[in-house]
Amino acid sequence: TIVEALISALQAKPLAGHTVLMTAGPTYEPIDPVRGITNISSGKMGYALARALALAGAKVQLISGPVALPVPYGVERIDVQTAREMHQAVMQRVGQARIFIGVAAVADFRPLDVAADKIKKTGDGLTLNLTRNPDILAEVASLPAAPFCVGFAAESQNLDTYASGKLQAKRLQLVVGNLVQDGMGGDTNQVVLFDAAGSHPLPRASKTEVATGIVAHLAKMLEV
Amino acid sequence: TIVEALISALQAKPLAGHTVLMTAGPTYEPIDPVRGITNISSGKMGYALARALALAGAKVQLISGPVALPVPYGVERIDVQTAREMHQAVMQRVGQARIFIGVAAVADFRPLDVAADKIKKTGDGLTLNLTRNPDILAEVASLPAAPFCVGFAAESQNLDTYASGKLQAKRLQLVVGNLVQDGMGGDTNQVVLFDAAGSHPLPRASKTEVATGIVAHLAKMLEV
């Protein structure tokens, strides 16, 4: 990764001195030792953003659910599996962070009871009772000394309504919205940035370029 | 992959002329456009076995759930997501197969209703009603002209009982059993082979070596 070190050395550092805590990837909520509930998330957008933030000079800690991606150059990764593990890892570190970015597709619900042994199939059906997971982003944003908070909203419809609703309801500074059909799993993405000033669509581009666009917008907001 | 071609050329071909249909990886059963139920399966054991079978001269078709692994040299891969898609892909091809090997961690249950749009979190709980998926291996093994059938049993306890029970209940020729704590996700595995003659433990080894051991046992059984 001499190339990555060179790219980094040649890059402008608008976020130098900033500490960013972020989450990426899916979470995995066990049903039993071999089954679980998960979210579709390749982690690509979050990892591209972690890399772009590090290139822009930020100190980046990435709390990551299970993904098959290498750790970006200059990024510290902490591996977790469940939403509750992610919550704990975030809360331990958020006091030191200037910026918090929740990219992870956190499971909203987990099975109420986790079976210690593999559930054998008997009968034609099965009922799973689920209970709510902590809302990590909302909890971070409502801390007395909350960091600058950025959320992601992946929706299948009504993106503007849901994303600007999320901005207000969770009192975030910025929400990055995308339609799931536009970005999930692929190498390109099309996003719209929502902040107090309104909405700012970015052109469809590679996740690397989209990440650079988000970092540029973020750096401008922090400058003011 | 000149190296892979060379390895292949130098290898003995005990399975030359045999057509193997196999499944590997997890299946993914959507709950809504962003969430689903899955099984823990990296696909590594199945892909290692597909490679070993191809190296031993077999014509290998691999029906694969979502995994982040490259297609082994000489193997034809067919990608699927759900158990029902896997079932259909297997049934279309099984008539041509001399050997069927079910390595995939197929979800036994799927959500009864799949939400067309992302379920919004409201309330503290959620109940998921699940319904049975087809049992691909049992269905293949009970075909009038069934191929030689090999199953995998990943258990968290009572391996001998469950694996030899699976051999008899589904009328398979061979079951490869392992304890989930011994193999899941890692690069090594420890398995026990169960056939009509009894149980045959293989030593803990890399998944590549375990795959070679399984193929050797299989070739010996087919010889008789």
C-alpha cells in the first residue's frame, strides 16, 4: 500500500485534527447458533467513506459489522456482530469524537430469545418474536455534548419525506439518502444530501467518488 | 490461473466422467427490501469441495447462495438467493447428475409475507410468521432415479445422533458432519463422515485438505 500512502500524502487535509467515529456494514442478530436476521449491506459505501475521511486527514475509528472488505488505509477498525455490540462499541468511544457518522444498516429488531442450540425443523411454521434494538444514532445525537451527527437513510420509496424526517426527528446535522434500488451491493451509488439548508443531490458515481463528495460537503459545513 | 491449470493437469482423475451437482453458501430469505433471514455460511467448505471435485476430474455445477468467493477453476457457478430459487436451479439440473452434494446452509423457514417496502419501526416488538422451505436434499434423494446423495450436517450438539439420523431419514449415501463451533467461518474444519459402514472421523485440517479427504472417500465408495 505504498500507493495508498502516496495518494494520502498528496491529498489536501480539510479534516486534519478531526476525530470521526463511524459505523458500517450490516449487523447480524442470531436466532440460534446457525441462523440469524441481517440487513443487506455490503459495507462498500461505509468503507469508501471511511477511506475518504482518512484521506482528508481525519482520525477515523470504524465500528464494523460482518463484511468481506479490507480495512482502508489509515483507518482503525473494531469488529462487532450484533446491534447491541455496535451500540456498546460506539458509546465507549463517542466521548472523544468530533463527528459521528452512522452508515451501518443496524437491525431494528432482534429475536427476543436466542436458542442456545440449533432449532430442529418440526411443523410447517415458526413464529419469531422480535424486540427493538437500541437506536444508536438517535442516542448519540441526543447526548448532552453530542458530536456533529450524520445519518444515512436507505429507503425503497418516498426518499425526501423519510430522509428529511430523519434529519429532524433525530436532530442530525446531515442525512445522506439513497433509494435502495440505486445503491445496494453495487459499486456505484446515487445519493441526496439533506441538511438544514435543504437537499443537495449528487450525481450517480462510483462509491469512491460519492464518498469524496460527501466529505467535501461535510468539510464545508464544519468550516462555517 | 496457469497455476490452477497445472495443478489440475498433474492430479489423478478418479472422478473423471462423473457429473456432480452441488449447492453451497447460505440462502437469504427477504423480510422486506433491506432485511432478511440468513444462515451463517461463508461458503468456504463448499467451494473447497467444488474445487477438489473438479481437480479429481468431475464436471461440477455449483448452485451458490450469496458469498464473497471466486469461482473455483473448472467449476460452473449458478447464483441464487433464496431456498426456493436454489430448489428450482437444482431440480432443473439434477436429471443429468450422477452425484448430488448439498453443502448449502439452506434456510428451513422463510417469512410468510415479504413486505414490498421497507418496514418502518413502530412499537417495541414485531412478530414474524415463518413458513417451511422445500427440503432440497430430501426431495433429490427420494427421486425415482436419485443420484448418489451426500448431505452435510452442521450441529451444535449430539453430532453422531443427528448426522446418522439424517443419513437414514433422508436415505443418503454419505453425510459429512461437523460441530458448528469447529468449522463455521474459519479456514480449518474437523468433520466426521457417516455412511452405511459407520462413522469415519477425519483429522482437523485446512478446508482444502478436508475437501480432498471427502473426495477420496467418495471416490472409494463409487468404485465399489
